[in-house]
Amino acid sequence: MTVLLTVVVTLVGVAGTIVALTDRPERQAIPLSVFGLALTVLFVVLQAPDVALSQLAIGGVVVPLMVMLTLRAVRRQASDSDEPRQQEAAP
């Protein structure tokens, strides 16, 4: 059990480091999802299935989805605000 716990904690640490070192938010959503899944495995190993199920739903699916939807909304808003400027600049 100790070896398995060590491996899973190392996996969580590596996944967290990858999330922190990923510089582009659109690329960060996938490592964030993997990090959530690694935490799910850790909670299963620690015999906390209720926490693991919550982490699977929230950390593995909802948070990366929210990141992607937020990026999409910000880009859409930025492109909408750029269109009037481009139309004003054109003679």
C-alpha cells in the first residue's frame, strides 16, 4: 500500500507541476483534467470513494470545461470589440 500511495502522490505532484508550468490557458485545460483524474485515483487509494467521485465530476470534467468556455467567451468578446474599431478605421 505504501508503494502504491507513493506512486500516486508522485503522479499528483507531476501533474500539478505540469499544470503550473503550462503557459497557455487553452493548453492548460487538458493537464488540469489529468490532474483532476490523478487526484481521483489518490482519493480512491486513500479509501475515500465519496471524495473521489466528487473530484472526478468537478476536477476532471467541470473545471476544464469552465476554463474552455471562459476562454471562448473572452475571445468572442475581444473579437466583437475589435470589429467596430476596424470599421471606423476603414475609409
